[in-house]
Amino acid sequence: MSRVAVLKGGRSLEREVSLRSGARVEDALKRRGHEAIGIDVDHDLVRRLRELAPDVVFLALHGRDGEDGTVQELLEILGLPYTGSGVSACIRCADKVLAKHHMIDAGLPTPDFVAFTETAFKQLGAAEALGEIADRIGFPMVVKPADQGSALGLRIARDASEVPGALVAALSYSGKVLLERHVAGRDLAVSVLDGQPLPIVEAVPEEGAYDFDARYEIGRTAFVCPARLPDEITARAQELAVAVHELLGCRDVSRVDLLLDDEGELHVLEANVIPGLTETSLLPQAADAAGIAFDDLIVRLLDRALARAGATA
């Protein structure tokens, strides 16, 4: 059995979700006989990892530092194998703008968008172009930070008067903002495990949008898995998810979020390299629908990381 450092918590806005994911991972690993030690990531991470000398690191660290390649780069330097995608894939997926450009270049469907840095608004007068942006994208318009997960900072501007407030909100979370055409439709998530798509999960909020609270408060959203979709749409959504997973260089596992519009067209929103593992998270639901129990899912991800290091669990 292996000594496993489970990285969780940290200082991102997704800290509480990460702590919940990490706790579930620790429990699963302990049930399978591994020595699992949780580390709430802070300034002493390197020292703690050196003292612990784990065989492998399990990443349950959501948000900045955990999903943007930062901690992955550090673990590479320390020579520690870890679960999930490598540095370059994390960078591509964490930056929604970069990921969308890759998708467009590859001919994959994603909603039309523009993106600007805070500097563009403050020093280059980008606000003067909001009229042209509105003409191109139309209303309603999604305004969100370019590098946050869990719908943090996301607002829907229904007309021009709501755009400035939405921009201020998004820029309070990030130095880059994404303005994206709003697609009305069904929220779908396709997890990709070892290169294969799992059953699709549809999130159906009880009311309002599928925002942060709807994602993580039990009872706020109903989840349907497998999603009730025509066979051809199921196949297309899974095909798109695998294509995005491969395009962005993900490994082990990812979750690709899509929207299905009223005309039956699919639109890829983003890919997540460290999907949530909480009680309401989508990856565990998809795995369960595929006959993969939570503990088996966790050990499977652990074994992949150990295999890259030439070790066995």
C-alpha cells in the first residue's frame, strides 16, 4: 500500500469545496488500506511534502494553484508523481479564453466570445467598444472571469445597462474577463476517464441558473444520470468531450461542460482537469452510473499516477 498526500483546501475561492473533495478522497483511500494524509495547502507545502515523503500525491485542490498548473509544476520539481493532468494541459484548461481559442482552431463548437484584460479596460479604452461587442455577441450575454471555476463571478447581462456591473463583478475575481454569447438550453457534463466517456449528467436547477450555490447546496439541483437524451445526441456529446480532452492534452480524468440548445445543437463551454469529488459533484455520479464505485474511482486515479512513476499500489 502507498503513502498518499491528499492536497486540498488552499486559498482559492473554491477552498470549501476542495476540503470536501479531499476529505472524501482520504476516506476512500483509507478504506482501501492506503496511508492517506490530508494537507491543507499553505505556504509550508514544500516543507510538509519533504517531511512526509509520499509515494504519490492525490490532487483534490480546486481553483487557482490547483488547476492552473502551479502545484503541478511544483510537484514536477520535487519529483513527486501526482494524479490528473500535467502542467501544460492545466494551463490550457484553466484559462477559458485559451481553451476556447484551441476549440475554435480545431473546429469544435463553442459559443462566440470576446475577452479583455483589466488593463484593456483601464488603459486602452476597451469600454468604448462595448457597443460593437454587443452587436457581435447579442443579448443576453454571459460575463465571467476567464480563470475561475464553479460559476464564480458569472453574471448574465440581459441588456447594455447590465454589462458594466457584470464586468465589475467578473473583474473582481480575475484580471481577464470573458464575454460570451448566452446559449439557452440544458446543462450537460461529460466526464472522460482514461480516454473513455462516462454517462452524461444533466444538471437541472430547482430555480434560476446553475450557479455556485446550485452546484454545491444539496437540494438546489436535481441531477439526471444518464441524461435523458436521444442516442445520437448522447453519442455526439461524448464524442465532443473526448475530442476536447485530447485537444487540450488532459490525462487520467477531465469533465467537459456543454450546453444543448433548443435546436438540438451542442456547445462546449469548458474542460475541468480536477473535477469535484463532493457528494453533489458530477464525476462521481457519472462513474456510479457506469458501475464504478467511488472508492474504485479514487484508486483507479491513484494507480494511474503510480504507474507513471513506475510504482504499484
